[in-house]
Amino acid sequence: MRALVQRVSSARVVVDGAVTGEIGNGLLVFICAMRGDTEKESE
């Protein structure tokens, strides 16, 4: 599992054209599940 943390002035998540999440100033964290990861890594 990999994670990338990025400081942002704004960010949002759009699914099928609809905004499902949005923040102003803060931290955006991208999480990448990789082959071989188990539930233990997600905890």
C-alpha cells in the first residue's frame, strides 16, 4: 500500500459528474492499494 500526502488550497471528488466530497485548505491523501495487500494493511 502506498500513500501520497499533498497540501492543497482546495480539492474535490467527482463521481459520475456529481461532487461527492470537497475541502478548502488542507491535506489531500491519495491511497493506492497494491496487489498482495490484505485487510491488515487497510487497518
